[in-house]
Amino acid sequence: MELRVYLPTPGRPTTIAAGSGIVGTPQPGGQVLIDYEGNLYRSRSMGCYADRVDTAASRHTTHYPTVARALVPAEHLVHLGFYDPRTGTVDLSGDLELPQARQALADWCCVDPADVDAELSTRAVARHRMLREVHAARASGDPRLARLARQMARRHNL
């Protein structure tokens, strides 16, 4: 089940911390029920945007009691895209064209636009991809790739 991912409308005041993952469900009457996670206590497990979206999505789907929930007018939000909890990824296929969505997310998360891709997968997904690449490099038979794979494995505890 994919969940809608939102950003606050630029220029509107908000009490939601910059970089927060925000998921929501449209409600009757032009409202959106949102859950959000800003990682205000700097947990290492929520270091990237997708990790914060994942936490908000978990609360949203289980209706977990939280103060990080609000019913807001739809015009206060921009539909950025969708989050798929099965893959741990955010897809920027919302109301903005891809270049504008990437820039809006970069601005919201205070990251360079070139680094947005690293924000779109949970750390668990990114770690799994890296592990697959390390295994492929080791299996390639190329000694240079095997050496690089050993270095990556040590550096990232793979």
C-alpha cells in the first residue's frame, strides 16, 4: 500500500520541523490527515528523509497515538509523491514536475539537490543495495573490484 507524501506549501508558516517526513490521507471537506516525523532528538535510525517518512507512515497506518498528527487544509500541503513501505522508497510522482519536486525536497531537507537520491530510500534499503554490490564485486573475479568490495564491507560493517 503506497501512502501519499507531502511537503508544506512554500511560504506558509508551519510548526512542522524542516526535513520532517509527512504522510497523509485526504479527508472530506478539503482536509488532509497527516502524520509527521522530524527526528527532533537526532536518532541515528532516522538520518535520511525516507527513514522519517517510514516512521510517520508506520504511525499513520496503525493510528498510533501521537502529537505528530494534524488535520490540515489541503492547500497548506504540496503532494510530493508516494511512499511504498514494502520497498522503503519515496517516489517523487506527486503534483510537481520531477525537477521541481527534487528542488522542493532539497530545500525542505536542507541538502544539496545532487544529494536528493540518497534521501529517497531508507537506510535499510540503501544498506541492502550496497551489500548486493559488494557481493557482486567479490563474485566478479576482478581483483581490483574484490579489493574495493573488502574496503566497502569494512567501512560499512557489511
